[in-house]
Amino acid sequence: MTEDLILSGDAWSPLVAGEPRSWTSRLLGLKPEEARFNKRGFVGDDPKRQQRLESIGRAFIHGYNSALGLRSDADIETIIDRFEPFFRGFVAEGAAMGTAVGDAFSIRPATLPALLRRLAPKYIYLLHVGCGWAMARLPWRRGHIAAALDPFLLPLALDGRGFHDAYFKPARVLAASHSPRDREADKALDQGIGRALWFVFGGSIRSATAAIASFHQERQADIWSGLGLAMAYAGGGREEDMKIALQEAAVNANDFAQGVAFGCAARQLSGHLPPSTELAAAATWGCSASAVAAQVDIAKQAVQSAGRSDYEAWRRTVASMRGSR
């Protein structure tokens, strides 16, 4: 087992497995078992990858339940810091979902804005994705949640919705794979679906790429982007897997690389670049993860300096950077 799969101390606190601390926890909390492959119907052929991906799911659930039970951004940050660095972004992502859900059932002022302010310096991207999970569960609160988010990064919330749908209802999502997408917002949803496929197929690159091939051709670039982000951020793939992905992506190889780059940027922001992220950067971009993350930041500044609040333009700029290398 590699060092980035080890949890420090008693990071899985009784808040998840023991007595819930509020009525929202009792009614809306998630059990750690929800992350198990046999519960989700996921198929894994590599025990170590399965352990990694299930542990990530449990870290997310812990963050979600913690936010429901504590409702304090300071306490939530303390809980996040109890985890090994590899897992902290996932805990923060879950906490964003839990806070947004908790706000929906509370008569007190919303606490999501305070959580976003406190955790944004390290986890801004993951927080937006986590809010997307809440949007998926509470469609009637989507406007309220979106109002607290950075408009430039709002597509990341749609990414979160896409991941949620594919993670909890993979058969339904795959059954609709041949359908085209008509709206610009659907691009972000498909990126989330691409991320989820890495979990749904247990980190099997052959199974994940075969699934992508079943999607409508116009959707595949965005799904490849999501897969690249998952492989760089969640890890579990080997160098050979990255080579297979680039080969199978073919004309969408730069989109896959863009997803890897965004994964590197999210890891860099948190201050932790695990070996799995370095591997993905080297195999896809031929340089370090920190160098890739720097290019993502340059692209973002260029887009925003041009007076454009356009997430899609940011993605396209990053993808073109690999094409020009």
C-alpha cells in the first residue's frame, strides 16, 4: 500500500458510524457502505484500485456527514486536516455538499458562503463540484446554491451533478449514451460522467474506454476530459493505463490531457502532489505536475484578462497547449 492511501489516526470518526448529531444527520446522512463496489454494482478487477476508490468514496461521505452534523466551517476544516493530504480534497467536496443540503433544511442563515470562503484557498474547485452533488439531490435549491458560487467556475457544479448521476445511476446514464447533447451546459455534465466512469469500472482503463466509445461521438471529447481528471486526481492508474488512454482517445487526446491538467491544478492548489498525479502529468504532458498546473493558471489568467468569463474557453486553451508542445 502506498503512503497516500493511509489515513492518519482515527480519521473515520464516530460521526459517521456512531450516533448522529442532528435530525438532518439522521434523515439525510449517508452510510460509509454506500461507497462499496458491491453496494454500487461497480466491477473491480484490481483489489488495490478498488480499495483506493472505495476509500475516496468514504472520505467524501465523511465530509458530507460531518457538514450535516457540525454546521461549523471551522470544525469542518479541523476534520479535513485530520486526514492524510491525499484524501482532504474529497472530504472538502463532501463537506460542500453536506453544507448546501443542511442549509436547505435549516431556519438559520446559510452557512455555505462561510464554508466556501474558509476552504477556497485550497479546495475551490472541489467545493464547486461538491455543490453540484447537492444540486443533483435538491433540484429546487439549485438557484440558491449557484448564487453562492463563482460564476466562472459554475460549470464545475454541473460536473458534480454529472458525476453524481453516473455514480448512483450508471445503468441509466450508459443506456442514454447514444443520445446527443444539445445545450452548452451539457458539456460540463458529460465531464462529470467521464470522471465517474473511472469509479464505475473500478479503475479498469479498458472497460472505461470501451464505455466512452459507446457514447454519441459529439459527447466523447468531454467524457475523455472527465476521465483524464479522475485519473490524475483520484489516481490508481499505471503508466501503461495512461498510454492506453491516450491511444484510445485518438482525436480526443488533447481533451483527455486537459482533464489531467485540471487534476494537477486542483492537487497543486491543495499543496499536495501525490505520486499518482506526477505519473499522470509525466505520461500525458511530459513534465511535472506542478509545471502542468502552472500552465493551467496561465491559461485561466489569459482568458480572464481578455474579459471573458468563460470556463469552456479556459478548457479549450489548456487543451490547445498540449497540441502546441
